[in-house]
Amino acid sequence: MRRVDGDVRGRAGTALCLLAALALATSSIPARAQFDFFGLFGGGDEEPPAPSADALPYDLDIVVAGDVDIEDTFETVSTLYRLRGDPPPDAEALVRRAQSDLVPFIDALWGLGYYNSRVQIEVAGVPLTIRGENVAAAAAAARAYRGTELVPVRVLIEPEEVFRVRQLRVLGPDGAPLVLPEGVYTLEPGDEATSAAVLAAQADIVDYYRAASRPLAAIAGIDPVVVHPEQALDLTIRVAPGPVAGIGPIAVGGNEDVPESVIRSFIYTEPGDPYSPEALASIRRSIGRIEAISSVRVREADALNENGNLPLEVVVSERLKRVFGVSASYSTADGPAASIYWAHRNLFGGAERLRLEATALYLTQTGARAQRDPDEWWDDIGGKVSASFIKPALWGTRNDFLADAVVSRDRTAGYTAELVNVTAGIRHRFGDGFNVQAGVEYETGRGKDVLGDYDYTLVGLPVAAELDGSDSRLDPREGYRLRAGVTPYLEAFGSSTGFTYALAEGSVYFPLDALKRYVIAARVEVGSIAGAELNEVPANRRFYAGGGGSVRGYAYRSLGPRIGTEPIGGRSLFEASLEARLRITDSIGIVPFVDAGSAFRESYPSFDEELRFSAGVGLRYHTAIGPLRADIAFPLNPEKGDDAFGLYLGIGQAF
């Protein structure tokens, strides 16, 4: 770094000489503001060790001139602070400890843009400098405190004014100016000349070239010139963009029990494809969908190969094969629910996943309006026992085999259904987050609702597609999700009633700031049943709205056509939700939301029938596994018998 004083321009021999010049002080600093750093430097509840004949404990006092907020910086760089509970054995060691803080303190101040700052550390009233003056005198003064008093150690800091960027140039390897699109980096003349801002500008420039298929882009050097009289920084950044390259051969390592062929089936990037950071992120994201894999790293080679491409190595680590867990949820409108599960993530050595789960729920009396005898509380208990199996990468392809079996007692406000369902199918993965699957489904059951008792059998051919362009499963902040499925149940195949069931859902996530702390999220879901009258469709296959994943504030599956006060479900569905997901701190967020929806008698949503609306606010506590969710919702146009509000607890965002 260069320094300019008046009309004299020259390069310092070493950075140490500049730091020493800045650190010299011959008189005390007038303290216009004094900070005890909330007790972090010997104040507050942190008490130094008592005077001792075996060591020299000290009382650390920090004095900062001016109204500046730099407490946390000194906490992280100060050896005196970090070791204040471990007193040095003698006066010489104490002086060395204090002396070692001078350079880190000044480096920290320079990093914050205070290039005219001064720092002085006094031990027992004797000032220290980087050049080492007064070391012997300070040790002698400190030695007199042994066994009697704490040695007073005082740090005096005068930051002065923060410097600002006066001139900024970005040059190529030939020294010619680089013309970059506006917005590539945000640093500009007039901004504070902090090291964080300068480093961010360098990172943004490198990211720009890497996104343009230049993986070897780097900062060749920087030339900062500090102009002290004008409190300014002139900055030159030299960039080496590197050549345009593609992705080279991809090696796989780190796997022990998961076959390489399975891992490779989840890599959708091919050698020769253009290089981009997004391609690498896609590799990490797609392989991370294998449940037997816990982490994925993509290592880049240091140089291009003979074909001008960049070789990669995918390094994975595997999860524990067996996992056991429990979960619970609760809402005031629907009641409590709890689940217990066991899973094996590599059942036969091919990353096969088997999951066994049991779930129980109790429908509250509010939701159980169809229950006529309140003494028979057990009738409001529902639950299911299920098994699901996934065999990924059949024969090393992008095809997965899926099978599910469920035995269930479904209990809602409108019906009771007991059923057995078995589904099997093949899913083809076209790319990261995009797949299509088709299979066969068999279900037999019996149920009852206000229309009467019934027995049924359904044999269907489900087809579904999913496109997930979001950045997270449990806490999406950007992107979109689309899901759609259609299942024809044909009498020719043995169904007791023939009809076609279709359901589609889409959601979008739009961040309002670069850090994605403020996100607008929206969801729409529509469904239709065609080919049968309403009373011919089993009650548990009709559409209902209401509940924690639907229109919050209303009881689970309570919204739609009714006979009297009893919901009977509909042949079509419309739901919509809008949320503002706002991070207040890194771990706490609030979510105002509005929901709307209902089910309809006809095979298409008829908005001549009344939509039901609700509004509320949620609290999110963000953890490493996803946000913990608490929502309270209020019906805006309730009918007689509806609750005044609903409270919902769970894990993950509502959608």
C-alpha cells in the first residue's frame, strides 16, 4: 500500500514502518467517549483473577475517542482480551502480550477504513510502541504490582475519520481498463474504503468472469494508495480473466457403500458443457438428493486439460445407514398428531431407501362436528401405518423404482374412511429438480359420511410431473415449484367407480433483497374430478379445503359443499396463499399471510360459490434443519360453528 502526504508521494519500505508511524503517540488521547464493551474487556460481569504472587493478572481498560461502533472488532483481534482470564507469569510476558496487540489493532482499524488512526497501549502507565521503546520500563513498572494489585493495562484508540474511495480503476492483464457491465460490483467513488468493501468488489469481479465460463479468473493484484491529507483511497484492481473453458472429466470419490453408478446417475452435467458456478451447484444439489449421501463437495482442478476443459472431482460422504425419529404437530382446529419412523438408507447396497412410519392423530371436538356421541371419543382417532421404498438409478440409469403401501383410518370433520392403498411406479429424472413418473395404484376401503356408508375399490394409472427450481426444500427463498398429476380410475381395470382425478400446484419465491432476508411467497393449487357424480366418488377422494397446509384458521378438510352443517366435499378445488417472510434476526422471522380457498360441487372451480378467506401471522425460528413454524390464523368470513382462530405448530415453511 502506498501513502501520500501532501505533495510527497512515495512507497513505504514495509507495511510495518507505516504501522509503527501510526502507532507512535506521545500524549494521552482525550476520551470523548469511553466504552467498556458490555463487560468484554474486564468490565461488567467478567472479573479478572485476583492478585497473585505466582502471576500478574491485569485490569484491561479500553478507551475509544469518538462516537464509533467498533467494539466487536477489538474483541476478535485482541490477545489481551482473549487471554484475560489466564494471567502471564511475569512482567516481561505481560509486556510481550500487550506489545503483540498493537499491529492487530491497527490492522483492524485500517480494515475499517480508519487510516489516520492511532493506537497506544499503556502497561502500568508506561506507553508501548511497535519499535519497542519503553519495554524494560513497562516491565519494571508492572513488576511492582505482583501480589498486591491488578496491573492496569490501558488501550487508547483514536480512529479519526473513515477514509473514502476517491478513484477506482479495474485493469486487465495488459494494463488496459476493463469495461464491465453496470452492477457487477457495487464499490464506487465516495464509498467507505473498508477492506470488506474492497474484498467484496474483487469477489464480485471474479464471480462475474466465472459465470461467463472462465473458471480460472483471478485477481492478479491490487494497488491501493492512501492519501492521508484528503482522507482518501485510490484503488487499482488488476484482473486476470483467464480463458473460456468447459467442464472436463468428472471423477467421483469418497463413496464407500454407495455405488459410483448411482452417484453418476444424479450428475446431469456432461463433459464439454460450458463451465459455470451454477453447473457445480447443480451437481452438489442433485447428488444431495440421494438419501444415503450426507454432503457433496466439487473440487476444481488448478489448470485446464489438453482439450481446454476444467477437470472436476465430486467428493461425497455418506450418512448413517439407519435412522429413527419422531415428529409432532398441533393445531387448535384439528388437534394433535404424532409420527414415529424408522428408515434404512442403503438397504441392499445400492442406495435403496426403506422407510416405515406410523402416524396417529386426534380430531378435536371442534373439528369433529359429525361426531354425534361425544362420549365415544375414540371414534375421533385417526392414523396410518405406511411403508415406502425407493430404488434409485435402476441399472445405472436415471430411472428410479418407487413403491408405497398404506393402511389408514382417515378421520375428518366430514367423513371416516378406512383403507388399504398400494402404489408402484417408475420415475424418470430429466435433470436436477425435474422428473416425471408413472405407475399403477390399487386401493380398497370403506367409509361413511352424511350421504351414507359405502365400500369401494379403485384401480388407477397415476402420472405426475414435478419441476423444482427452488433453492431449498424446507425454507425456499428464491425460485419456483410446479407439481401436477392425473390419475384415471377405470372400471375396466376393476374400479367400482370410474373417474379421473387431477391436481396441480405451483408456488413462487421472490427475494426482495440480495441477502434474501425478505421474501414474498405465493402458492396456487387447483384440482378437478371428472367422469362421476359427486355421490359416486368416495368421500376421502373428494376435494376439501381448510387446515394447516390449506386455508389456515379453518378446521382440517371442513371447507366446501355441505349438507346442513356437514361438509361433503367437492369435485373441484381452488386454494391460494400469499406470505411475506421477513427475517428479523439470523434466527427469528415473522410471516404475515393471507389464505383463500374452497371446494366446489362441479368439476371446475365455480367462483359463484363463496370463497373462504383467512389472515394471520407466523413466527419462524430458523435452525440448521429448517425453520420451526408457529402460525396463528383468523377466519375472515367464517360460518356458524367455525373457530375464532387456529394455531399451527410444525417444521418447515407452510409451502
